[in-house]
Amino acid sequence: METHTHIGAGCYLPTVDPMEMSILAAKYGEPVRRRAIVETDDYLAAQRWRAVPDRRGEVIFIIRQPNGEILLHSKQRYGGPIYRLPTGGVEPSEAVEDALLREVEEETGQSVIVRRFLAILNCHFHRNGSSVPFTSYLFYLESRTMLIEPEEGHEVADFRTVPVQRMGQVASHLRSLNGKRQGWGYWRSLAHDLVHELLGQNSQFN
């Protein structure tokens, strides 16, 4: 049974809509599906624990740059050199593909081609005997331009690129975070491990 997001009045799209997933798979390939359980600390709970979801999930965009490497970003609020794949929320009544293209434009300003619907990562945040689901949709994209120009007001502090084969190292760094970001870092590492698994040793994508 699919989880629906209800915010205020009205009925919104399912968290994972089977028909929508079939259409996306027909266009961009059948995604790998993974499930993970994440033990949730106070910081991660404040970031993503929602008894009433505020979004359908998120899109994670793996953008291959003209130099052949993958774009990572860091944000001002991280307070240190923490780089990860860019992400963006899918609004309750928004199609996943629409959210992907909107967020890529807002976060990077790049013109992209969608090459592959890579994966669906279903996480379940566990805390004090309760569980809250959250879905990440991973897409492999190719940039048509080297220009990176986020929309004004976005909090991206820096960009860098890395070979896709180093995505496992990015995941390891996220898992090594201490303090308030420890649980958050573990959660974020899961998608990077998945990208490394699916793309890091797959010559057809390199």
C-alpha cells in the first residue's frame, strides 16, 4: 500500500506512483530498487522526520560534466568541506520528472539530458519504535554545458567534480562525519554507495 502525502486540504500524488514509475522506466530505463533502515538521531529527525510529509520525496541528480566527472556540491550551513551529490525536493503534487528538471535548473543552472533512471532508494527512518518512510529518486544526467550557475538565493557554497569511480570515497567521507551530522552523513552515504555500485564499474556509463 502506497503512502500518500496530505498537507492541509486536498489529495496529493502517492509517494511512489506505479504508473508514473512505469512511464519513467519506459523513457529512461528500469530503476534498481533498494530499501534501507536508518536509525535516526536528533539532527536527522529535525531535518527529515515528518509525521505529515512535506514532500513526496527527493530527486538526486548525478550529472556527468563535459570533463567526464560527476558534479558534487557543498553548502554554507555545513560549516566545513562536505561535498555530496545535489538533491532537491519533490513537492506533494509535483511529478518526479518535473521536480528533477526544476531542481537541476535551480541548483546548477545547467542544461542537461536525462540518460538513465538509475534507482529508487526507499529509506525508513526509525526512532523510538516508530518509522517514517522517505524516497529518493536517482537520475543519471549529462550536462550540455560547463557553466554552473545556481539561481540567486540558493545556498550552494562550492562545486567540485570527481570521477564516478571515487563515489565510494565520497560515501566513506559522509559516513565518517561526527557530531550532529553523523546520522545525516550515514543516510546521505547510502545514495553515493549505490551510485558507485551501479556506475563506478560500469563501462557503458564512463
